[in-house]
Amino acid sequence: MSTKNQISVEIPSNIIEEVNQKLQQCKTLLAPYLQGLTTEERKALFKMGDKTVATVQKVKSYMETNPEFIPAYMDKTEFLKDEAVVSSLTPIGNLATQLASDIEDTLTITGSEALMSALLYYGTAKEAADKGVTTAKPIYDDLSQRFVRRGFKPAAKKE
């Protein structure tokens, strides 16, 4: 049984190290300006999408040409700061999302290929151990612990 190899790359360790350093630098540079959210906080907030970004930008433009409609209780300075952060972080977020997606896809492909090869090796070691090859037995015993089948436990019935 042969396996299809979809990717054949070797990423030099110096490249991995340099990327890690640069990503850490990015994280460190942005840390004072970024804020995390809890799951509950995230759920409670309005979300900006493509249409709402355009709406916010259009409101900014209207505020410049028609300031008489700015409510007295609206903090224009904070609105402008928030809009500027959205405008400046969006391209960075898009790049980070693309990078994360490409990394995840590459991990999925290489992980799948590595696991398929590992399973082929495991199968060969199992077969050799079954046929009495003494050097295969400790390998099979060690690897077989990774493939212990757990018994099916039906869900408890609700009464």
C-alpha cells in the first residue's frame, strides 16, 4: 500500500526560529494596545463585519461634513480612536488569519501523512511480532498502547 505524498518540504530550523522571534516581536509590540475578552464578554458585544466596517467609515465621513448630527452624549474622540484602530489592525488581522490558515492547512496535510506512515510502520511491526520476530515485539508492545480500544459505554438513560 503506497500513500500519496501531497507535500514534501523541510523548513530549516533557522527559519522557524526567525519566524518565532518575529511573531514574538509583533506580539510584544502590540501587547500594550490589545485587550483580551472572556467568552461571555465576546458574546455580549456587537460584531463588525465587512458591511459594518463600511458603515462606521461612512459615519466618520458624515461626522466631518455634518457635525450637527453628532449626539452630545457621543464621545467623538473615542469614536475616532476606535475607528482608527479598526482601520489599522484590520490588515494585520487579515494577514494573521491567512498565515494561521496556511499553517493549519500545512499541519493538517503533514500530520495526516506522518500519521499514515506511522500506521504503516505499526502494522508492519504488529505483523512481525505476530510471526515471532523477537525484535518487533517490544516495538509493537510499546506502540500498541497508543491503539488501545476503549469499550463503548452507552449514555446513561434519563428517567
